[in-house]
Amino acid sequence: MIELTATNSAGIAAELVRARKKAGSPAMGMVMTLVIVVDEDQAHDAMESAREASQEHPARVLGVILGDARGHSVVNAQVGTGAGWSGETALIRLKGEVVRHCDSVVLPLLLPDSPVAVWWPTDAPQDPAADPLGSLAQRRITDAAAATRAKTKAIHHQCATYAKGNTDLAWTRITPWRALLAAALDQYPEKVLRASVTAERISPSAELLVAWLNDRLKVQVVRKNSDGPGITEVVLTTRSGDISIDRPDGKLAAFISPGQPDRPVALKRRTVPELLAEELRRLDEDDVYAATARRLVKLETKK
């Protein structure tokens, strides 16, 4: 990693080119730019997650640490390639007036003619699409489960300001649950009378799963609390009996259906790099998430 102090976008871009040539690869086959907006304390973990995800999605990864917005503008950066990265990386620290115009630093560093994704690993703006950096991206990734402020309402804020291209890792976490539940209803095509979702008290994924089931099945879905980890059980009640997926340990679930022996199902909680890699596979609008976000907002207003 090359340290740059009191630099600018042109200096960072020039160093990226030098690092690329030094690595012996003038064209590294990068398919996108991933911008990570993160605090200093979370920067290391976030960049490590992006490094793992970049094995599947070679990218130019720009970590952006927004410091104190008071005083003179200062731009410092660490730039490099290799060390497990499949593309280029720059960790950019901004202080002073430039913090309010961070997009002016990042915009010249975006790969030309390729998609841009912005990821907020912890606290995200309430309206990511209106954020200066978020407005540069086709995909905006938040994580309500990692919020440190107003955590109980984080996913509700994200759904209330949903815009095309928005997504949240709380939604990505329930991909295996949704697949299992859809498969269960394919096997037992009976009308669902009601449903319940049991999870730890603060679980944005559980809130989204309740909204998704309510939107798709048009039935009442009861939210229940458990000690976790995460979502521990989903029950669909039909005339023939309950179809349930019970996962008390966060690793192995029991698939229980009427008239059939219980079946074990691998349902391990996934890591952040796995979730991030899944979200980077698609850069078009997620219509199902959009509908679920709208339904969650409606359910919240009825309370």
C-alpha cells in the first residue's frame, strides 16, 4: 500500500495506474466500482469483507472515511493492488470542507463505462438515493442490522425512502428462508390460513420476512420473539396442519410438514462477505424487495 498525504483525485488516480503497472497488469478485468462509506473504527473489517467479495466481483474498491467537516480540506489515501485483492483498492480519508463535497473526490475515480455500487456497512443515510455518494451509484447497499443509531427503526427508514437500486443486507439474509418457504408451498400447494415469524427482538430480517409473507400470501403474519440467533422459526398454517422451519442454533433447521418425517436442512447464518457478494451479482432493480419494502411501510402505518 502506498501512502498519499495532502493529495487529490488526480494524485490517487495516478497512483492507481502506477500500482497497476507495477503489478504487471495494465488491464485487470475489473467489472465495477465499489464505494464503501465507513467510519475509521469499522474501516478494516469493511475493507476485508470487500476483499473477500472481490474474488467473485473484481472491482476498484474505494473506501471513503468521512472525518470532521470543520477546517481546511485534507485528502489522504492508501492505494495499492495485490495482497488478496482481485482489483485495485484505495482507502481515502477526508477531513474539512471536502467532507461536504465527497462526491467531487470520488467521481473522477469511478471506472468508466462500468456500474457503481455504494455500501454503508453500519449507519446509512435515511435516503441513500439522495446522498451525494449514493446518487453516483446504480446499487446502494445498506445494513439495518449493523446500525448503531435508532436500530429498531433502521429498516423502516430504509423502506420508507426506497428508490430503484436500493437494497439492504437484512433482505439478503433471508434469501435461503424465502427459497425454503417457496419450495415448501410448491410441495404442499394448499392455501395458507395464517403464518408466524419468530426471531430475536431486534431483527430487521424478521420484519422483512413478515412483510414478504404478508404481501405474497395475503394473510395475517404474527411476529414473535425468541432469544435468537436471528430468525429461529417460521410457521405456515394450512388446513392439513402446520408447515414449519425451525432453526434454534443458527446452523441447522428442521423442516416439518404434515404427514411427513422431519427433515434436517442446512440453514447456516451467512457472513457479510457472502451477503455482499450476493448483492453485487445483480445491479438491476429487485422488484420483490421493492414490493416488500412498500408492504412493510403499510404494516407499520397500521400499528
